[in-house]
Amino acid sequence: MTFQQFAYHNVIRNSRVYAAFFLASSFSVMVFFVYTMLMFHPKIEDQFLRDIAFGGMLIAEIILIIFTLFFLFYSMSAFIQARSHEFGVLLNLGMQKQQLNRMIFIETMLLGLISVTVGIFFGFSFSKFFFMVIRELFLLDSLPLYLSWKPFALTIIVFVTLFVVISISSVVFIRKRDIIQLLRGYSNDEGPTSYKKWRAVLGFVLILTAYGLVIYSAFQMHIALSFVIVILAFWGTYYFYTDSILYLLQIIRKKKKLYWHPFRLIAFADASIKIRENAKMFFVVTIVSCIAFLSVGIVTSFTSFTTQFRELNPVSIFYSSDWDNPFEQQHVMKLTGELQREGLSYDLVKFHLKIQTSSSTRDPINIIKESEVNSLALALEIPFIDLQSGQALLVPNTKEDFGSVQVENEQTVLEESNIPIRIQGIYTKLIFPSLAIKNRSIIVSDEDYMLITEPLTGYGIKESSMTFYAFHVSEWLRTKDIGTDLDRIMNETVNATGTNPNPFYYVNPGLNYSIIRATFSLLLFTGLLVAAVLILAAGSFVYFKLYTDLERDKKQYDVLRRMGVTDQELVKIVNRQLIPQFFLPWGLAMIHSTFSFLFLQAFWVELAAVSIAKEMLLVLIAFTIIQLSYFYLIRWRYIAHILE
């Protein structure tokens, strides 16, 4: 048998331990490859879409590279620690340390090359499906599968480099160990109660303080505290696993009625050892799981905004014109011509606004005719209004106006025309973009509208008026290419000056929605894939520890069998030992994420009056189902090995 064959058989012999490592590594390669396929896709010609795709994919790939490096480094250290006895035997039989280092390098590179090959194979196999999803997100006509050397080369170079780095650094774990230490293994000789009380208390204090600051920040919107909260939660979690839990278990031991119970004593005693030995692993799993929860939660919260976008922008295309706008007819004809060329049917409602001074606020107020609003209501299929002479409704600018503005039976007088008006309430629907309306606006009856004949004080008749053009297009998503020149003018001038110096205002919700939808959906898709890698890796950490300690656990259970413990009772003991290892880090990550979601909910309410409670609940439920499924799968295999 050659040296290479010996290394190969070592990998095959330890395939049960390497299984989760291989699966997580291959999945990371696959995700990285499909991202790279999109980055280099030749058919994404739109510069903005290319920037979104490239930017989003680049960030995701950087995260994957950093995390994969950490994951591989941690995994290899766990494997080498688990095989320390085997390495000690080989050295005792005459193997030189240089040969041992070479064997570890070959084994790691063998696993790495297989993972890269399998990951690229499945990545290319699923690229067509990935492109179909991206095509729908970006509303593209086609996004075909292509073949180029660039994605393959980049993926191979990145991951082969990672495995080379890990292979070289892996020997650090055994370089300073002599044969006796390797034969003894890496077991911790500290007692099960090795903790410091002040650090145990500090762990609780830091976590509770972080939670308190989250609640305070949610009510006061102190976003600057986020960095402090992260630091407190990070160190609080670390001390929680290294000291706080051991302190709690020590307290439980003193409660004889609770501790001295059939099988409970064994479970608590073993839990103390497992938690002490695996405290850092639990900490890593908690942080990784929390990052996965938050990444999905944050990008999912964006979908709440997009689902309410149409409700906030019911008019498909909106154009407003000041009295001195020389381009009004030219722009309106251009918009109608583009709609006709695209084959889109539309309803056009023209509003003639008059401006008067309100006696109640002493500010200018826009006056809108009831019949024109009803014409738009007919096209939008929203409720009509029926006003009597002297009655009016306030036009809401934003969704917050429905709950914050109180105008029931407000009395005012349109001073220039001396017309008394009673504002009954707020119109039940948003009809105009909020940035299009410079002043407060009300809807009055046609009779009152006709009585307004005097201009605004200090202005002429023409200067006291505005014109709105509201286009309703049933296929509003197809309007993303309508009025792009006007949209560019608006963006350039507003970005340069911070205000709208143009004599007109233009907004195309279909265009804006296509950008928002593409960006948010791509973030969601990217976040889900990255989170899947994180969750798979987090579960793999627990898997590593279970199977690296499997032989020791089997010896312990064999002793219990000789003492008369039945297989059914043994399964109960296994359950009580496995549940903390799976659900303790997951549970703490879930609590961390819940408080983070509370802050995120407050942020979205403050920013856009959008509730994300439903989406956050679905995220937590989904991850709960995933964790339960993973637990029962690993539990099934673990018990099978224990009882064999």
C-alpha cells in the first residue's frame, strides 16, 4: 500500500465523521459557483441590473469565503483532536512527524478536491433553475444557461486555496504534542464545576442588559446603541456557556429533590461535562445560528415593504405640472405615445387644482374637485365620495395620516373666495404620491369648487393653480420602460440639489417597483442561500462533536448496560443528553433573534409604517421546523450507532 493509498483509506474509514463536513463544504462551493455564474452572465445588459447582481453576489461570496475559511479551520481542528489517539499510535509505530503532516495534508486536500468537484457539478446542474428565478426577479425576457471558463476558474482557485491554507495550518494542532499527549487525547481534565462565579453572574448581566437596551432602543429609536448591544450580547453569550450554565447546574445539584432522580442524575452529570468541553462550540453555533436567523429575517422584512408598495402607490403613472411648465403638453403626449407603443391600455384622469388660503392654518391649501376624484376612483375601483355643499375630505399624503391626523368636523374658510368649509375627515384611500403634493389638500363638492374664482393672495389666476395627470394602467408592472427620460431628469436634479427645481413632478411606480423588487428579491434569495450554508454548518458543528466523542460515549453506555439499564431506558438517557446539545444554542439564538426582530419591527414602523410581525413569525417557525428535523435525523443515526 502506498502512502497516498493509506491516506485515501483513512478518509474512507472516517467517512462517518467527515460526512457533515463534506456536505457543508460541497454546499458552500455550490452556492459560491451559482453566484459566480450570475456575476459573469453575458446577457445582463442593463447596467443597473448588472450592478445589483454583481454587488449582491460579491458581498455574498465574500461572506461565504470568510465563513467557509472559519468553518474549515474549526472542523479540521475538531477532526484532528478526535483522531489524536490514532496519530499517537502512528508516531509510536515509527511514523515521523513530517510524514504525519504530509498524511494530514493529503487527506484534507483529497476531501477538498472532492468537495469542489461535487459542488461545481451540482452548482452547474442547478444554474438553469437559478437563472429562471433571477429572470423572474429582474423581469427579464430571457436568461439562458451559458458556458464560460471564468466561473469554474474562480471557484476552483478560491476553494483550492482555502483547502491548501487549512491543510497547512492543520498541522499546528499536533506539532507541539508529544506521543504521550496524543495517546491521552484532548480531553479536558478540569472538574465539572470549573467556573468562576463572577463571570457566571456577568454573563447573565450582559445578556439582560443587551435585551433591555434593545427594548429601550425600539421605543426611542436609538440606532447608535446597536453596536453596544452586539458587543454585550456577544460577550454575554460567551460567558453564558463557559460559566453561567455550569453555575446553574451546580445550584441544581444542591437541590436533591430535583437532582436525585432516576436518569436525571446521569443526564445532569453528563451535561456538565459536555457543556464544559463544548462551551466554545456552543458559543459558535449560537452566533452562527443567530446570524442566519437575522440574515433571513432582515431580507424577508423587505418583502413586507414590497407587498404594500402597490397600496401606497395606486396610480400607475403620475405627472404634475406647475402653472409655468412649458413642457406640459410635450411630456403628456410623450407618455401617452409610449403607452400606446407598448400596447398598454390606460385611463387618464386630469385634475385641475386651485390654491386658496385656509383660515384655520393660515397656509395655502390645494382644492380638488369631487367629480375628478370619482373619475379616478372608477378606474382604480375604490369607493366613490358624495359630498354636500360646504363639506370636504382631507387627502392623505402618507399611510401614517390615517391614524395620526385628526380633522373630524374641522371648520375653515377659503379666505380669498370667502367659502366656509367643514372638513369631515380623511379620504379612505391614498391617491397621490406623497412628494407630489406640496401643500395640504382637500376634496370639495363640484358646487363649492365652481365658487372658487379668486386667486391666491399675491398671485394671479394661473399662478394659483396646478395640474395633475393620473394614469391608471391595469398591467402596471409593464410600465417600467415608460417615461424613463423624465425619471432620469427627476433623479439627476433631485440628487444634485436635494429638492425638485423642475416645473413638473414625475413618478412611475412600475419602474420604482421593478428596481425595489429586483433588489429586495435578490437580497432575499442571496440571504436564504447564505443562511442555508450557515444553518448547515451550525448543525455540522454539533454533528462533529457527537461523532468525535462517539467511541467514548459507547463505552459509557456499555457500562450502563452492564449495570442493568435496558435499551429503552438508554434511549431516554440519550434524549436527555442530546436535547441540550441541539436546542440550548438554538434556543438562545432564537431568543437573541426575537429581541432583534422587535427592534427591526420598530424600525420599519418608524421608517415606512410597515409591520413585519407576520414575516418574522414565519421565519422563526421555519427555522424551528428545520432544527427539529435535523435533531431527529441525527438522533436516529446516533442511537443506531450507540445500540449496535
